[in-house]
Amino acid sequence: LCDRRQRQMCIRDRTNNDLFIGFMLINKINDSQYIQLDYFAILPQYQCKGFGTKALSLLKELYKQYHGIFVEVEKLDSNINDEDNKIRQRRINFYKNSGFYKLNLEFCWFNSLVLTPYILLLSKKSVSDDIILNNILTLYSRTHGQKKLKQNLKVIKN
């Protein structure tokens, strides 16, 4: 894992001449206790070989001063093809196997894109979903802008 300004991180195989195998995009703000793993990709030929799990372990170590890491996964949907749903389910399984748990809410962006947030707690401190949600909304507000957030985001509590 090579850190570039702590926003983009390349994932490389050090046992194979530092071969590029994937990357992560991180969103964080100074006054939030959580970071967002905004994008995480491992090249297909390196998937299911432990690289993603190792990269997440290194990410947890790098951001251990934060209370948690959250990700968004597109909601499983009967209106899309089976292959897309299989990919989404693999993503969900990967995050769950890595210690993430589903928050009891969803985010609907632009009245169409429904994302389910998962959180990995890094702190032993007990935190309510409402506090986590407030931190996520603060991060969204700073990264997307308050106006865009108010116009385009609907929080659906389950």
C-alpha cells in the first residue's frame, strides 16, 4: 500500500517487483471521526488472493486514530441483471468478512441510486448509528457541498 496524499492509495505486490494490482480512494475531513473508503478496486486477476484483505488491514492500521471506516455498496436490486447483483453480493460478503456491519439506513442519491452503508469500527468505544450518520453527513457535506447534499440526498432509515 503506497500512500499518496492520503486520498489515493495504490496497492502493489511487493513480492512481484511492486506490480500494481489495485487502488483505493479515501475521503476524510479533519473534524470527523470516520473516513470513507470511497472506491476500492483490485484487478480481476488478483482478486480472491488475499490482496484486498491485506490492503484493508493496512488501511485500518494507517487510520487507527479514527473511530471507523465506512463504505457504500449499491443496493441489491431485482431490476438489474444477475451478474451485477452477484458482483454487489460479493462486495457485501467481502466487507462483512472483513468486520464491517450494515447500518440500519440507506442513502438515495438523485432519486435513483440507492447505496447501503457499512461500517468497520476501529475504536472499542460504543457509538450509536445516529452519531455515525452525523459524521457521514458532515463528511458528505464537506466533500459534495451542502447545497448538493440537500438537493440530492435522501436518508432512508430502516
